[in-house]
Amino acid sequence: MKKCIFAQNYSAMANIRELKKDINYVLGDIIEAVYIVEASNDKPASKEGSEIIDGAIATFDDLISKVNMKSVDNKKQHLKNVRKELEEKARGLVDKLNKLP
């Protein structure tokens, strides 16, 4: 029985697309939350807020480059590791966000 190569590639493409969306939404929400907290505390562009935003942008760039890597032996495991890294880094950024004055 032949395997359907197109279905396998399409499934991997869908997972990559969803992971990219998740990275964008999660980190975008963190950046938006920084602006909301700063606006509600009348402290626009605080040093701590800027550090969180810079961290979110750097994390975005790093994770997207990892998702786009072509020379990976086990693509499925690699994407799971990227998703796990997203969760860990986002949790760290949210912890910093919660400590904003």
C-alpha cells in the first residue's frame, strides 16, 4: 500500500502554520498587555515594560527562525520542542509582566 505523500506534507504544513500563528498571538498578546498595564498605571514607556517588549520581539524572531529551519532530522520533535520553548519563554515574560508596578 502506498503512502500519500501529499497528505503527510500538508499535515506538517498545517502544524507549522498553526505554530507560527500561536507564536504571533501569544507574544503579541504579551506586548499588548504591557501597553495596557502601563496605560492603566500612567507610566507609558517604562524601562521594565520596554524590556518585556524587547524580550517578546527577540523571542518571536528566535522561535520563527527555529520553525523555518530546513535541516532538521525529526521535524515533528523539533516543532514540539519549539512549542515547549514558546510556553516557557512566554511564562517568563508573563511573570515579569505581573511584577510591573
